Amino acid sequence: MSLSNLAMDLAISSGPLARRFSRSVLIAHGARRVWVGGDAPVVVQSMTNTDTADVIGTAIQIKELARAGSELVRITVDRPEAAAAVALIREQVDKMEIDVPLVGDFHYNGHT
């Protein structure tokens, strides 16, 4: 049995997953409004795997993810250079006319 068949078998035999209670949160940018949590439907989201300090590379990847169907895109912020790049990334994504909310996955608190 292949791994994908096994996964399908397990999904069918276990039935639908129970959702745990959570509050709804609105994530928005421009005209795009995305609700997560609560009774909202599951949101398609992705995370970049670029160096966030690479503004152009990260912006291009965000554009590709949004065009592939991501309703929001996460970026990691793990050091001062990445934190400084966030506003520049947003600016570049806006210049590309890509209306997708960005969510920061922060591992950096500004302390040295």
C-alpha cells in the first residue's frame, strides 16, 4: 500500500476531524479580508522559504504564492535585517498589485 493510499485510508476510517473552539480574527490588507478561527472556513496559507532580508526574492515568492491560491502568506522575522525588510517587502508586493495579507512569524524581539 502506498503512503498516499494509507493516508486516504486513515482519513476515511477516522471520519471528519473535530474542530476545536477558537475566536475569529480578521486579517486584512487593502480590499482583501480573511477570517481565521471560529466558524470561518479553512484558509489556504503558505510561508515563504526565502531569506526575509532578501526583499525582492521574498516579494517575488509572495506573488507566486498568492497567484497559486494562498489567501495569506507568512514570512519569518528572525533577526534585525529581516525586521527591517518587512515594510520594504510590503511595499514591493503592493507595487506588484498583489493584494494578499502578510503575517509575520516573529522569532526576533529586538534585544541583542
